[in-house]
Amino acid sequence: MTAEAPSQEQPRWFGRPISPLTARRLANFRRNSRGYYSLIILVVLFGTSLFAEVIANDRPLVISYQGSLYFPVFKSYPETTFGGTFVTEANYRSPYVRKLIAAGGWAVWPPIPFSYRTTITDLPGPAPSPPDGINWLGTDDQARDVLARAIYGFRVSVLFGVVLTIATTTIGVLAGAIQGYFGGWIDLLFQRFLEIFSSLPTLYILIILSSIFEPSVITLFLILLAFNWTWPVGVVRAEFLRVRNLEYVRSAKALGMTDWRVMTKHILPNAMVTTLTFLPFTLSGNVTILTALDFLGLGLPPGSPSLGELLSQGKDNLQAIWLGITAFVVTAGLLVLTIFVGEGIRDALDPRKAK
């Protein structure tokens, strides 16, 4: 009697079975310790920044007043709620309001009792002030807490970069797929358009458009989207041109499968391998563009938490070295982590690394 070989359980991802190829790629990425731990650090930092209002805010997290609980972080309350005079929103940093709350209950404050827009009026000296026990990374030249602005700016940079990367990738992949799949005059005309479009001085046009239109997140996003969507077109087009006449594609067409179904089910998964490799590098590029425009004063609206604006303050206030150091460490750290993750993904998708 022969012994049966032990059956190997199929790998699963969030409870769902995954293919051996995907399992091999995940294992390759896990073995790349630099990329793997960079991804963990990046996810932890970004996840923490999503709760910036709970970490850094000039409103208490919770207030107990005369037996009732209030949550100023999520809802605005008038000063009269706590026994004050005015019906406008309470200024929780006011000594008068704090005394009213202390007389009728208690308040729990965030670890950093300042928001990115809070102007600190009780500094021991002129702004920008150096780091101390209250402002851990000092204040900028408008008497705002640097650490709070760095946390909010990090979140804005990552969110803006991720959304812009997803949007540009979607448009570019769709354009490259249509161009490569149908070929002929569609491919020829689109290639000529891309040659003309890619020869435009993108950075100068971005600066001109940013100075013409009123600064806003949506306007800046649309301007960058209009010029950054072409990056995946070439690699996707090349993959579609390579496989569109192979046997399995022709067989799918002969069986009556629609062009859209053939493109998305049979060709696109292969074309996305190269695109996924470039995604982290594209993300870092989008973050760099946003930071550069903010540094020039042509990015987000004035007063918005921005790493580029913090870099600009460091340039204008060389005596306040904490401004430049904080902006450099946060920006460089974000870009380095993103690049390391991209290298890990590139190695994981490398077909030459079978194990």
C-alpha cells in the first residue's frame, strides 16, 4: 500500500483562493524586505494621517458638561451650550470658554491641540518660534503648528497623488487598449496626436494655467489630469499590438466574444503587469508635481496644508531651520518609501524570478 502525498491547500487572500502565479508574486514581494517594510510603514503613516482631526485639532475630542457629552471634533456647538454669551461657535482655545467647561465638567483634548489652520496667539516669542514642549516641531511664520501642518499636508499629498494616479492610469490604459487593439487608422492618428501632445512644455503650461485659474483642488486636479494621462499609453498599446492576433484571441473572437470582452478578459491582464510596475513611481511623480506647484505658490489654495508651502517657508526663513528640516524629511521620506515599494513590485512581477 502506497502512502498518499499530502495535499497542499490552495493559497488564499482575504478568504478567497488565488492562483499559483499570484501566490508566487506575493511571496517574491514579501521576500523583498525593503519594499515590504516600506509598504507597511507607508500604510501605517497614511492610515494614521486619515485620523488627523483626532490627532491634531484645536477642538476637544469629547466634552462632558453638566452630565451631557459633546463631540466638538464632529459637530459645532455654540458658546451658549457651555454657559457662554455668544450664539456663534465656541472658541475652545479661549480661556473664558475653557473656564466655563471646567466649571461644569471636563474635556479631552487631542495629543496635538492645534489644527493646521490654528493661529497661536500665546507664543513666547515672535513667529516662527523654535520647537518646545507645546509645539513639538515649532511654528511657521504665521504662528501655526508645524507638526499639525505636516500631518495634514502628508495626508493631502498622498490622497491627491493616489486619486490622480488612478485617474490618469484609467484614462491612459483605456486609450492604449483601444489604440493597440483596433490598430489601423485609429492607431496611426492617435500616435501622431501623442507625438504632438508629448512635445508640449508641460511644466510651463501647468504654471501658466495654474496662475490663470482660481486656485482650488478640483481645478488643479483637472489641469494635472489633462497632461499626465499619457504615461501608460505606450506600454499598453505595445502589449495589445503584440497579442491581438494570437491564437487564443482569434479563438475568442470566433466564438462570438465581443471586442470589449476580449480586451478586458484576455489581453488587459497581461498588459497591466507593466503598468502596475510603474504605478508607485507615477505616484511619487504626482506627489512631486503637487509639492513643486505649492512651492511656487501655484498649487493648492492659500492656507491649505501643503508640504510645498512648508518648503517655501523654510526657504524664506533660513534662520528657522526646523521648517526646512521638517519639510525635507516628510517629503523625502514619502518619496523614498514610494520608490522602495515600486522596486518591490517590479521584482515581484519579474517573470525571471520564479522563486
